[in-house]
Amino acid sequence: MANDMNSADYIIVGGGSAGCVMAARLSENGRHKVLLIEAGPSDRRFDIDVPVGYARTYFDARVNWMFNSAPVPALKDRVVYYPRGKVLGGSGSINAMVFARGQAEDFEDWEKVGNQGWGWRDVLPFYKKMETHDFGASDLHGGDGPMHVTQMGRDTHPICETFFKAAEELGFKHLSDLNGAEAEGVGHYQVNIKKGQRHSSAKAYLRPALKRGNLEVITGAQVLKVLVEGKRAVGVQLRRDGILQDVRAQREVILSAGAIGSPHLLLLSGIGPAADLKAQGIDVVHDLPMVGQNLMDHICYDHYFEATVPTLNSELGNWFGKIKAGAQYALLRRGPLAGSLNQAGGFVRSSPSRARPNIQLYFCPLAYEKASPDSRELIIVRSTPAFSLSASPCRPKSRGYLRLKSRDASVAPEIQPNLLSHPDDMAEIIEAAHLMRRLSNTKALGSVIRLETKPGPRTQSDADFEAYVKESTYSIFHPSGTCRMGTNAAESVVDSRLRVHGLQSLRVIDSAIFPSIPSANTNAPTMMVAEKGAAFLLGEDNR
């Protein structure tokens, strides 16, 4: 971007999963001058392109904000790590690439609480608009959108079939499409990968748009605050290479900095709970009590097993196997490096009494140890054949918050997710633990298990599982809801067209606006929100 840029029609803060979609769509017709501001660098990196490269970016401060939560009471005061993308493509450049829309009922729930135009019939066209799907165009999928959605299967490990047989023993249906008409069942995951490379929104949307003369992109620039005159957002103040600069917005300022970054920026701008702002010495520009509230996240819980048959540990747990996998990827863009480690799973009910699927399962043909930040890697892989089975409750009831620790924009906010603070969440994850034990005891999986290593066969009772859950449960990195969409300023931050309550020319368009968390991975819903938000701005959606 040119150094003399001082205004644009639309200023987009955050070049992540949502921001890249917004930049591409708003600049598409050529009529608007669009500025995209990203704090991190370009995504043109080998460890981002290679799908399993997220093992390298997990603790890489060059492309990752590397947030930590406050101690979480229900997890024995453990601090929870929150990797968030600080790079073009955002968290979509460092995640595990699972493309899951959520259940149709999730969006019906959004509409039921007053968010008109956000039911399943309303959001499906925007999912289709984004997709070039392996299954081609249909009533449920798009065939010519920017984002390539690949059905895993060709290169998944054969032990995944054993998991499917085990699930069928418990009555869970095998689905050919986990984003299809049926929500309940197991199958291969779909991923945003194209020809063996990560296909984030930076690649799918932004990169083709960069040749447009009306789109400018700044990297390495942190926005410090939104500039507000009266009740109208008129621009932003940013810092780049130590230099402060004000940039004016002729039409609107759009915050797409994510569920941590967007509320943090609102608070720094004097938009949020008045008492909290005053406590930090920040002038109150607009008292909006729900900014930073309603923090939601998915948690996950693992069972680990040593296997009697080969798994990916057999391939990636030794140097010969790593060299072979590297050569296969380099020559063919295939093999274990060309996909996600989350190869299979699905959405099931942990009990017949549950009204709809309430647990997301992950089956990984690999068992690994999480490394420390000093190792600069996500995983340590042993050569002993092993695999893992994980469960993530779909719709947790626990709610946390985010608030300022300092008026200095370089100081991360306090993040308190309050995971498992609601008693129903603990009851549900214990139910899920018993379900995983039942899966491991099926004839199919039992035939390939040598030993359950975690939590181990001595863990049997609800109390046993609760103790283990408190020690081992972790975030699956889906923070959302901190600028909740709703009908009034007392309970939400933005309206159903994503406009900040009580202010003009300011919107939040990212996962922060989720009224309730979708029942699956949040990257696809975030991009859908951006597609729909761009349509609002361009007048294409009249609902």
C-alpha cells in the first residue's frame, strides 16, 4: 500500500478469515475504494501452505498472537492457550482446516432470538456462494465459489474405516457428507484444501483481488482505535513501523479482527461498559455494556490408545517415514502432509435422551504429545502405533468475558472463558467420556486396541472422569460471541445487519457476532457471516 493513503470508502480492520472475504467482495464491483489493515505479515509461507504445517505455526509469534487466558476456575485454575492468527488469512492460516457449517438448527436458534434473516434458509445461499465443493453444485453445495472444499478420503488412513464400523455398532449412521442434509452420523471430514495446499480466505478471496486498483492492503500495522465523531465512526488510528497515522473512512469502518481482537479494539476506542472504561482511564465514547461479554468456546477431551495395527505414528514417528512423507508431498502433493490430522469424526448424541446431536467426535489416526512453546512445534510423535478419539460438546452453556488490562493496545486483554462453569457442561462432557469408552469397547475398535493409555482403564466412574476432565480438557480454539448480535443494546453489541448499536458507520463482521456458538468448527460460519455482511453493505441482500 502507498504510504500516502489517508482515506478509503471502506476500512476493514483484520485480514483474517472474515476480513479477506470482506475485502474481496467490497472491491469486486470496482466502485469502492477498500483498505484492509492487518497487524501480521503476508501468508506466503511454506509452513502455512503445507496443510499439517500448523504444527509449526502453533507457537510462532511471527504469525500467531499466542494469547493466554486468565486461570480458569473449573479447570483447577489452569491457564488455557489461545492461538489466534496474526497473518493474512488469520486463524484460517494456522488452523486444522476442518470445514463444517454447523447444524441447521443452530441458525434457526439465531433467528428465534430476534435475528431476522439469519435462519438456515437465509445463510445457506451464502455457504453455497463461497464454495467450490468436491461434490459439485447442488441444492446444498456450491460449485463455483472461491473456497475449495475437499472431501477427505483418498489419503485418509485405513484405520478410519475401523472407527466407522465401531460407530455403526453403536447405531450411528455413516454419512457420505458431513455437511449434507442429515446432521447426525459419522464420516470423513471436509477441509479447505486445494491440490494439497491450505486454501484459506487469504488464498481463495484476497489473493485474486489484489490486482484490483481499488483495493489496498497494509500488513504489519496495528489499529489502535476507531475514530468517532459524535456518534459516527469516521476512521481508525494505526501504528506501523512506530509511526502513528489516522485514516478516514468515507463510508464505514468494519471490524473483522476476531472474537478477541474486535471487542478489544472497541474497548480501546471507548466503546463498551462505561465503568470498565473509566477504570482504565479511557474516555467513554459510547456506553455499550455487552462488549466483551458472552465469550463462548468449544472444549475438547481426548482418549488415547496404543494400537495393534499400523497408524500414522508408524509413518511419522521415525525419520525414514518423515522423509518418505515429505517426498510424497513434494512430488505429488499427497500423503499424510497433504491433509488434516482430523480425518474422521461426526456429530452424535451422547445419550438417546438428547434432542439432537450434541457431541462432535474427532478420530485421529495418530496419537501425539503436545509440545511446549520453546520447541516451536505443536506435537511430538512417538513411533508406537497409536490413535486418539476426542469429543467436543456442540453447544456449551458456559459464558466468559474479555476486558481490558491496560489502555495500551499492545497489552493483550484479560480473557476469561469460564470453561465448564455451567454444571450442564460438566455433565455433558462426562456423558461424552462414557460414550468414547463404549466406542472403544466395540468389537471393531476393540480388535485394534492394545491399551488405553489416557485416561486409562482405572478411570470408570463419573467422579473419575470429572477429575480427569478438569486436568486435561482444553479449548479447541473457537472463541466467539464477544460482540453478540441481537435486538437491543442491553443484551447485544450489533444488530441483525451487524451494525454496532447506537453508532453509525461501524460494524463488526466476524465470529464475535455469533449469538450462540455453532455446533461445529467456526471457520466456515465466520466466512459465511462475512459473505452475508458484504451483501448487506452492497445492497444485495434485501431480507
